[in-house]
Amino acid sequence: MRPKTHIAQTDPFRWEDVPVLAYKEEKGTHFKSITRQVLFDDADHFDTQLRYFEIAPGGHSTLERHDHAHSVMVIRGSGRALVEREVIDLALHDLVRVPPQTWHQFQATGAEPLGFLCIVRRERDKPALPTEKDLASLRSDPAVASFIRV
Amino acid sequence: MRPKTHIAQTDPFRWEDVPVLAYKEEKGTHFKSITRQVLFDDADHFDTQLRYFEIAPGGHSTLERHDHAHSVMVIRGSGRALVEREVIDLALHDLVRVPPQTWHQFQATGAEPLGFLCIVRRERDKPALPTEKDLASLRSDPAVASFIRV
């Protein structure tokens, strides 16, 4: 089937025939209140996907790292991100680059969900979670220690 | 130099240290009032770029086609697009897929600029402009004929 040319936004941050998926529902301790929507996934022309993630107020993504890189743009709400040892305040349309093998976590800090686009390779490795040793190392920085949620 | 982790939006739809480029300034007759900003261009991790285009009210992009595909998301304003023979009304966050060798043109129809993200291959072919024969063929459809600007 040929992919559609036009995919309309039907409700705010929801798209025609794009399923809203629970993100990593099986790993209850490593994330909170995230949905995922795959917006573009054209194997014929790109080796990348465009996804939209939404984190509910107070929620956060998994603290993880992996070989593949993320390119992120905030399109809803505000929040914070950890990228390795850097804690970043995120506002609308801010861009975040997550290099390979970099610890990262996103948090929704406002009253609205934090929604962001994420460009990622279609073929990618599985994320690794921090070991106790990794966590101890990350927590040696007080700003990082107060940020991370595991 | 290592690319920055965080690129903040400094003014609406303008980003820190991201130059605002005139689009195809050398081809005066084939576009009108467009700027281009390259947001992500990481050769190490992706073979794609993320660009942001902005078309001033009343302006339009070049009517063209090429081998590479476009994946587009509107993030500012509203407008219309032609994709081959289909005229599409575009609202905030709508997605448009432009397959290879498909005639396409974007127009800003509202009082605000039409701003959209465009994911594209880093290595790509040059666009082709319509010949008189192509234009005659396109114009055989009245809806297309009334849309196109060349």
C-alpha cells in the first residue's frame, strides 16, 4: 500500500490513523507516562524515522544510553533533559542532540505535557540501562544526582 | 568541533547560531520569499538533514520534482501544497510526504508565514523544473492549473 501523502493533525498532537502507543509499558520502573507516535517511517527513501513522544506532567523518560543518536525538537510544553552530565532547560522548539553512548533522560516539568519530535535511525541498537556503578558515577555530580529518576 | 547538545530557540522560529538563509536566491523566478535554516546535519549518525523553511504570506516554493523524498511537518501558520495532482490544505502539525519524482509546491495562504520542518537525505539530486510540456500536462487539471505559480 502506498503511504498517504497528507496526514492531518486531527486533535492537538494526534494524527489521522497514527496510533498512540504506550512507550515501554513492560518496563514499569524505568519510565513514567509516555506515549509514542511514529509519524514517518519510510524505508524506501530514508534510513530514519520521525517519532513524536509525549510525557505527561511530572513524568519522565527512561535514563538510558545506546549507540544510536537522537535528534530532538520540543513542539509542546516545557521540561528538562539530562544529556550525559548536562542538565538542560527545554522550551518550545528547542533542539537537543543526544550523541551515541550518552546517558539521557527527559522530564516534563510544566503543567502541560512535554511533547517532542525525535529523529532516529530505523535500524538501531537496544538501549542499555545504568548499572549501580553507572548510577554512582552519575550521582557524583550533585546536579545530576538531583535530576535523575530511576 | 563537537556539535552542541542544546540549541535553544532564541526568537520564535529562530535558533541560536543557526543562520537564516535566503532560499535559492539565484533563481528569482522560481520561488518567493523563503528562508531556510538547517537544524540538524549530523553526518556521523544520520544520512538525513532536518531543515526549517519559512514562506512569507503570499509566497510560495519552487514547483519542482527530484529523486529524493521529502517528509514535512507544518509548525507555523497554514497554507496549501500541491503533491503531483493533489491540492492539500495544510494546518498546524499536518504532515506531508513527497515521494520521489513528484511535482510539489508549497504556498503560504494565511496572514502568518508558513513554516515547516523538512527531513531530507543529505546526499540528494538537484531538483528539476517543469518544462512547458510538463506545465501543460499539469494544467490539464483545473484545480492544479489554478494552484501552480511559476
